[in-house]
Amino acid sequence: MDTPFPEPVEVRHEKAARRLVVTWDDSHVSTYPLDYLRSWCPCAMCQGHSAVSRYLDLAGNELQSLDGIGNYALGLTWQDGHSTGIYSFRLLRGLCPCEDCGGEKR
Ligand SMILES: [Zn+2]
Ligand SMILES: [Zn+2]
């Protein structure tokens, strides 16, 4: 049997702390610094055609808005107008930088 992949029950943008806090339906909580998230932008413009995702190591990116995409992903729009990054829940959960998940992925 496939266990259903966790889905966010709450996504909170903490502007002052410059981070996104996601609470999952298995009650895990992920806290993503904005620069960390932006640096993992999965879109083709950021990742090119390489088969392996790479960490872009960008800094100073503010999040302008976030939208749910269907019931499988979050679309993040950054203040520089970049809005092509679609972060699937699976990707987001895989990037969780908490200690239990093995810290930040780079
Ligand atoms: Zn991108
Ligand atoms: Zn975690």
C-alpha cells in the first residue's frame, strides 16, 4: 500500500523573520528561510537542463505572494518578479531543513 504523501495544512509567511513555516498533515513542522527556498527554485530558468537540481545560493530574496497550485504544489512569487517556481509538496517536504530531516540540503 502507498502511504499518501504529506500535505500542508498551514503555510505561514513570516515576513519579519524572512521564512516560510509549513505545518504538514502528519503534524511535522518545516521552517524554510526564504533564501534557502529561493535557492532551490525548481523552475527551468533557474535549473537549466541539468538532470540534477542544484542549490543556487541566492540571497536577499523577499517573498511577494504564494498561491496553492491544484492540490499538489505551492507557487511562489518573489519580489524581483520571479514567479515560475512551482514547489511540489513532495519537493518542499524533501527540502525540510529541520534536524530530524537531516538539516539543510545543499
Ligand atoms: Zn526559478
Ligand atoms: Zn523536517
